[in-house]
Amino acid sequence: MNISQKINIETFFRSERNIPLIDVRSPAEFEHGHIPEAINLPLFDNDERAIIGTLYKQNGREEAIMKGVEVAGPKMIRFIQDVKKKASNNKIYIHCWRGGMRSETMAWVLNLAGIKCYILEGGYKAYRKYLKRELKKEAYFVIIGGMTGSGKTEILKRLELLGEQIIDLEALAHHKGSAFGGIEQKLQPTTEQFENNLLKVWEKQDLNRSIWLEDESKLIGKVQIPDEIFFRMRQNPVIEIKMEKTIRINRLIMEYAKLNPLTLETAVLKISKKLGGLNTKKCIEAINKKDFRTAVSLVLNYYDKAYYKGLKSRNINSLYLVKFETDDALLNANTVLTAARKNGLLA
């Protein structure tokens, strides 16, 4: 009979990652936050977990265990069958919230069925502590700033093609960071899951080299950038892109004119207090007339003011201006990279 082996979180990150990771927590726990490659095979559904948790608090551990056995017993055959389909060479990693009763119980059952289980010691809780430690590690960022429509995301992607390290926070957040940023995007993850997904990218970075990021507010849509990253973003140098407003307007027309007008109206209404009643009315009228140049110009007036306001909180000595005369992302990425090297901004 195989015997379960406990491994700590550091060992897990250094071990074979081709072995499936089974998360036996409830679907609600999993949805709130999970290790990115984990497969959710819950021992209890959301309602069952709530009942057992209440019993534990009110009547103690023994009664909760008995209820757990009653609920889980009929599911065991199906659970074993599901795990066997997922296992690699009859091996799995397994965890619950803190590496306790749920994962140990299921590992025992799976061992009886001939499946070798490696229990993640401390469970998901240990993973979250590990995440916070990792994100605190010293790293050097170079930030790409610039007004809305400057093509910062495209430049970031081209920098990656040029061999630079990047982290695309907006892609991880499924949001472009404005009232219009959630249009045609996937559902945003929770902030906790955003951090988990960020760690997966973070682990691939060489922390001895510079990492490029796009300038962001603390919130990207409803998702918060973790303090460990955000505070350093505010401290590290910014290459500020200057691009003619006409070019920015043309870029935004290309991006948003093809969208459903009702979707655009909804986004405009989200910033109506900032735009003002008259400008909001003009903007919606322009959208309905397909006069996107007027609509974009009105919205940019607000976003440009907001950008300059945010820029005042930056250390002016850490800002490096780069002017663009074109919307060629690759050319602009090369210009940004040259400016970074010239000013000694790369680690």
C-alpha cells in the first residue's frame, strides 16, 4: 500500500509540476482563490461544507467528523474514479485549506485505491503565505506611463518580443483600467485569484533583470494590485510617453467604434459625474450619430486631466519623457528601450 507523503510549499514549487494538483475544497472556496494549475474535486459542495462547519463550531469536532463521513461516504467511489482519470503515473498532489482533515482523509482513501498522494503541508493557506513572501522579494521595475490612447499595452508586448521581461497586469486582471476597460473582457477574477495568477508569472521572472510594467492605479477594474507590487511601482522610474492627441484619438476610434453603442453609452454614464451633465449628453449623442471622433475627444478631456493629476504624485526626478510621432508599436518600443538604456534605467 502506498503511504501519503507531506511536502512543504517550497518543495512543491521545486518538484515535478507535471503531476496533477487536486484541490478538495468546496467550489466556493476554489472560486474565491486557488493555485492556478489546481483541479477542483470537492469533498463537499458549498451547502454541505456550511453545515459541517456550523456543526464544528456549535457541537465540536467529533460530531462534525461524523457528519462529514455521512455526507462524503456515498461519493467515495466517484471521487476515486475522477482522481484516477486525472492522476499522472498514479500520482497526485492534494490539498485543502490548511492541509488538515479533508486532504488527509482523501489521501488515505486514495492510497487504499493505489494512488500515490503528496499532501501539500499547510494547504492553500501555506500557499498564500508563500505568495506574500515571494512578492516581497527585491525586484526592479521600469514603468511605462502615458495618457489614455498612447498604446502602452502594445508597446509592452513588443518589448517582450525584443527580449525584455514584462508583466501585463491588465491581462491578468481581464480589464484595461478605465470605465471602458471591461468591455469585451472575460469576467474579472477575485483580487485573491489575481494575486495567485500574478505569482505564476512572477515565478518565471529573473529578479536580477528589469521587469517592465504599465503604469496603473491601485485598482484595475474591481481588482487590486497587491501592495508588495504597487508601492514599488510608485517608487521606480517611469518612461512617460508623449503622443499627439490626434494619434491617440485615431487609435481609440479604431478600438471602440466597432463596439455596441449601448455598451459605450453605459461606460460613458459611469463617468458622467466627472464629465459633467452637458458633456455626457454630447458624448452619448455623438455615439448615437457614430461621430466617434467627437465622443472620444470629450472622454479624453476627462482622462487627460485625471492623468496629469496622478502624475503630480510622482517624483519628477524619476520621470523620463519620450515623444512619439507615430503609432508604430514596434518602433515605439525600440524608442522606449533606447531611452531606458541611455538613462541607465535597466538592471
